[in-house]
Amino acid sequence: MLGLNKKDTRFLLIVVALTMATPILLQPFPEGSGLAQFNAGYPDLMQRFAIFGIFAIGFNILFGLTGYLSFGHAAFLGIGSYSVVWMYKLLDYNVIYGLPLAIVMSGIFALLIGYISLRRSGIYFSILTLAFAQMSFNLAYSVLTPITNGETGLQVYTNDPQVLLGATEPRSPHFFGIVMNNSSKVNVGDWVFTFNNGYYFCAVIAILAFYLSLRIFRSPFGLMLRAIKSNQQRLNYTGLNARPYTLAAFVISGMYAGLAGGLMASMDPLAGAERMQWTASGEVVLMTILGGVGTMMGPVLGAGVIKYMENIFSKINDQVLHGWFGWMPDGLEDFVIGISHFFVGKSWHLTSGLLFMIVVIFLPGGLVEGGQRIRAMFAKKRGDDDDDPKHQPKQAPHVAE
Amino acid sequence: MGILEVKGVGKRFGGLQALGDVNLSVQQNTVHAIIGPNGAGKSTLLNCFVGKLIPDTGSVMFDGQSVLGRSPHEINQMGISRVFQTPEIFSDLNVMENMMIPCFAKRDGAFRLHAFEGVENEKELVEKAEQMLIDVNMIDKRFMHAASMSRGDKRRLEMAMCLVQEPKLLLLDEPTAGMARADTNNTIDLLKEIKEKRDITMAIIEHDMHVVFSLAERITVLAQGTPLVEDTPENIKGHPKVREAYLGEAH
Ligand SMILES: Nc1ncnc2c1ncn2[C@@H]1O[C@H](COP(=O)(O)OP(=O)(O)OP(=O)(O)O)[C@@H](O)[C@H]1O
Ligand SMILES: [Mg+2]
């Protein structure tokens, strides 16, 4: 179906189902219970899961397949955001104008930056992309103020032209009248589920992005990209020119980043230079590695885990901790809270850092490898073989005749 | 006029004259062996044919066109494939994927953005790759991870990858090094078979004289960067200069 084989179709359908059910799945704890802290089914966060999922999926096409590690992809995020906000300012709040522009603009910039950066490989390539991204950041922050509104960030003002804005049209981002901010809340017993337009808009695009990347992974183009990572010398002596392949991968992943940036501005009509900072570029690298480089699901998973920790762990303050550990004897309680303090609230980075280290050291294949190992363990226990050729243990080396 | 014409090729590495003044003509549809002691410059010479090295002097013409200054992928697209002294394969991919890459390169050229087709739907190429794997006796290993194979298998895979491109000229740098006797004989048979089935020219570097004399129609002996003699296998066998070069006696 859809140009995919049976296994991939099943995979895609599972992803679609999970994405659609996210507002329910991320809300496992009843409202008002002690664990409601850990619910993540609110619009703002779910939108971020989808958007950073797209960012990471695109990044993985470059980094996961070719092995070229870009430290400058946040630049495209910013370009995407600025494009969308400009369309709000000039035309109106329908995101239909801004998003295609975001993809095109980031594609053009990626072509330029990629063309130059790909003259080098390895660490030099990474440094070049980093330099370009920092340059873009500085340009956006100061030099290009007329376009980016510098420090303040680009936003829509009442005196902007907005030539297409109708009298009855929504005054916030929408897609042909479907207003992103709007949600409907559904109460089921003690549970509250929020179904937000913005999330579903991002989710549908994320699924398309995922599908596209699945097709790329299975295509001859995807095979060439993996070949580049594996042995560029052999590729050249096989009659293939690695340069245009890597450049195409760079541009495609830049366009994914631009789309993600555009979606950020579609949820919240703002664009600021800080989106282009190197920390943002680094974040997508972490997401991809944490989830599993070169796997389909890994980057999405990594994006989810990091965004979850950023939003949920950072909200756990002393008060919450007292609530949890209140049953302990006082001395012990203070001690436990003292320790926990390092890992939650403002210090959530410590937790994510530790998690990252544990994964890199023990699961070089990322969280996906963790999942595969657990699956393999269960399969072994049941004593049946895994029919999935991808996950089949490597055949033992053939004994030399 | 040979399919490969090498004239006055010289290459210097710092103080070392790796190639002196090499003249060589490989005739179409022959197996031409280049032999010589270690460090004679055989691999260096091959590197000059495929764009890995650019000689300091001289010219290398393939099929009437100069290969000098062209990049490796352009030279391959002209019809030269090469098997390396240490097998160069895509070790992160499985055997079948390794085979598909040269198939695409042959059909689609140096670059094509075919991002949506699905590799497994390319029935014609899949069949071609599988047929080649049958020919080299590796079809049962087609889903094996290339990195986990024995050295002999890696070599066979590399050879299959080159052969599936149906090159006009196949360059083989010690194709049987590191192989067990049985594997060596299989390789000889395979190359003979390929030779019978297709119009192909081979230039082969080899230390194993059994291989050389089983396959070669012409032999060039290289020593210290210069060809000593070029002749038929029969004449080379008893040639005093060759024995001298191999026994390392001073001239
Ligand atoms: N890239 C290089 N830089 C410097 N010296 C080199 C380089 N490549 C080869 N050489 C030197 O050139 C000489 C010829 O090397 P080459 O590899 O061509 O020999 P060969 O005939 O293939 O030997 P073998 O039978 O051991 O493979 C050697 O002395 C080698 O050390
Ligand atoms: Mg050599």
C-alpha cells in the first residue's frame, strides 16, 4: 500500500494510530491525582512533540543516513519561522501561504550552505555548518533587523498590511478557518482530554513527513546515502558521485527543519533569533542520538523524551517534592529532597544529561536499540524466532572453506 | 591500439621513484597480468588508471580517451571497475544491498534523485544482482551483513560488485590474496567463465603464479617501477630477467 511493503505499511499505520491517539495516551493519570504532574497531553507540549519530531526526522535523513553531522540546522528552523510570520504580516493569518514559503526558503539556504560545507567532511563539515548557523543567528539578531526585528523578534502588528485579511477572519494563525489555538476538552470520568486543532494540524504534517522519510529510507537514493556513510571510496569507484547525493540529503533535511520552524510560528505567531542559536542545533543532534541514529522511529522518540523532560521535569519544584516524600521521617525527607533537587526543576538538564550518557554508553543504537533488545529477550524466552529480517541477529560469519 | 594505452607514466613519492617510465598496452579482450616483487609499484600503477593518483608524467588512455584528471566515478562510468588489494565493500550493508549499488550506478549514472521508487521494486536490477550472486556462489548469503563475512567472501562480493557492472576493463589487485586454495581455484574458474561469456578485458596483479599462469594471456613484469619485459606466459616462465627480479639479485 502507498508504495510500501506490508511490514512498512503496518509500521506506518501504527505510527498514525499512535499520533492520532496522543492526546489520550499522554494523559494516563486522572486529573487531580498526585501523578497528574506527569501527564503530557496538553496542546502546547503535544505540538512541540510533533514539531520537533519533524525536525528530528529530517535531521536523521542527513545525519542518520549519510553520517554527516550538521551543527547548524537550527538556522533553517529560524528561516522557516520568519517566512511564516512575514506571510502573516503581508497577507493574513492563514498558514497556507507561510508554510510552503518556509520550505522553499530553507531549501534555498540549505542549498547554499550545503554546497559550501560539503566541500569538507567529518569534523570540518560540522564546524562549517556551525559557523554558518552562528552567522545566520548574528545576522538575524542585529544586522538584518529590518527583516527580523532583531532582539524583539518578529511579530504581527495592527498596522501591518495583511492585504488578504477579511473582516470575519480569525486574528490568530489558522488553516482555512480552523484556528490553531482552539481545542475541545472531553471529560471522561476523572480524566480530561484536550483535542487541539494545532496539534492535529502538526500531527497530520508530521505523519506526511514520516511517510516521506520512510519512502526515502527504502529508495535507491536512501541506499546511496547509507553507502556514503559506509564507504565513500567504494561508492566513488562504483561510478557514483557522492557530492550531489549528500547535497540533496542536506537540502531535504534543511527543508524539514524549515517546515518545523514554520510550524512553530503557526502555533504561536512569533519568530525570534534565539531559535537559530547553536544550542537549538545541538538539541536535535541529541534527540537523534538519544532515540537511535539512522532508525525510523528513533529521532521521533528522542525528540519526545527530551521535550517531555524539558517540560515535565522542569516543573517539579520543592513543593511537589514535599508532596511526594512527605510520608518520610523529616530528616530523611530533607535528604531525599536535597538529592532530588539536583535532578528536577531548573536542574532537569542533569537528568537528561545522565540519561544521554547512559544511552550512549550502554545503548549506542539509542532507545530503539533498547526496545529491540527487550523484544529479543522476550522472543528468546518464548523460544520462537523473530520473523523480521531487519531485527534478525546477524548470521554467523561463514566458516572459511 | 590497445583498450588501455599507458605511455611514459612516472610517479614519485617524496624521494621514492615509485614508477619510472611505464609503457604498457592492454589489448581488448585479453587477460593481462602485471607481476613483480613487493613494492614494485603495481598498485601505484593501478591507482593511476582509476583516478586515485595522478601520475607526474605520461599519459593513460582508455578507449581512446584520457583518464588523467578525471575523478574516480567518471572513470568508472567510462567502463573501468576495480577490485582493491584489501576488499572495499559497503560493510554496513547486507550483501544484496552491496550488489544493488553498482546496478544502479550502471543504469542511472553518477547521480539520480530516485527517492521514492523502493529498492525492492526494481525487479530487473534485483534479478540481475541475484544472478550475479548465483554465479559467484553467494546467493545463500544475500541477507548477510557484509562486515560479518570472511575475507574470502568479502573479496568475492567485491568482485561480483565489479562484474555486475559489466565493465569493459576490470582491474584486479591481488584478487586471491588471503583466500584458501579452494577459493582461489573457484575464483580462477569464475574469472575464466566470465571471460568466456562476456567481452571483457582484465588487468590483474597477482603474486600467486598458479593464478597468473592459469589466466593470463600477456604478462608484464614490473620491478622498481619499470617494466622489465612483456611477453606471453610461456616465454615469461623461463625468462632470466624475471627470475633475477624475483630472486632479488642485483642487475
Ligand atoms: N601514497 C603513497 N605515499 C608514499 N609512498 C607510497 C604510496 N603508495 C605507495 N608508496 C610506495 O611506493 C612503492 C610502490 O608501492 P605499491 O603499493 O605500488 O607496490 P606493489 O607493487 O603494489 O607492492 P605489493 O606487492 O606489496 O602490493 C612502495 O615502496 C610504497 O611504499
Ligand atoms: Mg600492491
